[in-house]
Amino acid sequence: MAARLLPAVKFLIKGGLAGAAVYVAYDQGLLGSGTEGAKAFKKAQETLPPAIQEWTNYLGWELPPTPKFEFSVSNSWNKGVHTVMSALSVAPTRACEYTVEGWKYMKDLVK
């Protein structure tokens, strides 16, 4: 009986972790607008290095310094939205083209 419950328990644990991850992402503003995402990213950049440093000191580890980089979340978000919308806008045309090519291929096979 325990062997049958194990997959259900695993599913519940994974589902709970996924739900918690989505909740935290939403709560921190990562699923909002580009400006909210930028604020959340800036907050993470300010908060994580001291926390990581505290844990590495506690554990006695030595990590290399964190790289500094400029990253615009809103620009990346906008680029992603444009890319997805562009792909969706040409999807019907591409589907039609691929259908025509598929029919041609099938006709050639039948001949």
C-alpha cells in the first residue's frame, strides 16, 4: 500500500513546491510589469550578496566575487513580448505554408 502512495506524495510535494515558487515570484513582483520586475531585480541584487556572504562565512567557504553587470529587465521583457507576438502573428501563415509543403510531399509519395 505504501508503494502506491509514494507517487501521490511525490506529486503533492512537487506541486506544492511549484505553487510556492509561483506565489513567491508573484509576491515579489516578478510576474508584474517590466518596471515591477526591474524593482524586484534591483532588490535581489542588493539583498542576495550580503546574505550569500553571511552563509559562506558561516559555512567556511570562499566564493569568487559576484560579477557586476547592467541588465534592464524592462528591455528584456519588452524584447521577449515582441518576439512572442511576432511569432504568433506569422504562425497562421507558416502553418499554411507547412501544410501546403506537407500535402506536396504526400502527393509525391503516392505517385
